[in-house]
Amino acid sequence: MIWGDHYGNHHNPHVWTQPEDYILERWICKEGDPLYPPKNAWRPFEKGPWNCVGQELALTEIKLILALSGRDSHIFDAYAEFYRTKGNSGNMRVNGQRAYIVRIGESGHPAGGYSCKVRRVHDKENCQ
């Protein structure tokens, strides 16, 4: 019998840098960074014919929780503050307009990351 040990794999220091530490940057760093996860190292649902039958339900629940949490928040860009602290005015422009999405590899990504602020909205009327 072959048993996939996901917990062991996800906590293996030979696979992950500082596996016992919560490091958000490991999910947003670029390839080549020591924190960048190796390909197929994070496997909570397995792959192929042994794929978890509950994967779709679990991912739907995660999206629902994020949506419900986000509805009480006001998310707005902070590019002006970001570029002011960086000492430039945001030179990523197309036809004179600020570029918000840039192509990296085969997909689009926020230009300069997505500098934003999140404000918890207690009173829904103040959200606008």
C-alpha cells in the first residue's frame, strides 16, 4: 500500500523553507526566491485519479468565506501612497493612462503588486 503523507510533505524542511513558520510571502514571492514553493509541493487535494472528491466543495466554501468576509470591508487602491514612498510617480503607463495589469509570463498580474488598503466597514452606509 502506498500512502501519500501530505502533512509530512507540507512540513518537510527539505521541501519547504522554514516549514513550521507562517510566512505569507511564500505564496506571493517570485520564482527563484528561496521561499517560492517547489512545483507540486502543496498538495492538499492530491492529483490525478486519486484527487479528493470533496475538493470542489472545499474550494467553494473557501471562496464563500472570503466573499462573506470581504463584504464587510472596503478595499481601495493605495498607489499614490505607494509611489510617494518609493520616490516615483508610477511610470507604468499605456497611452498616458496608469497601467493596472501587466503581463508576466502567460497571465496578467497587478502592476507593481496591488498596493491597497482594507478598511473594515461596520456601518454599510459608510462603505460608499
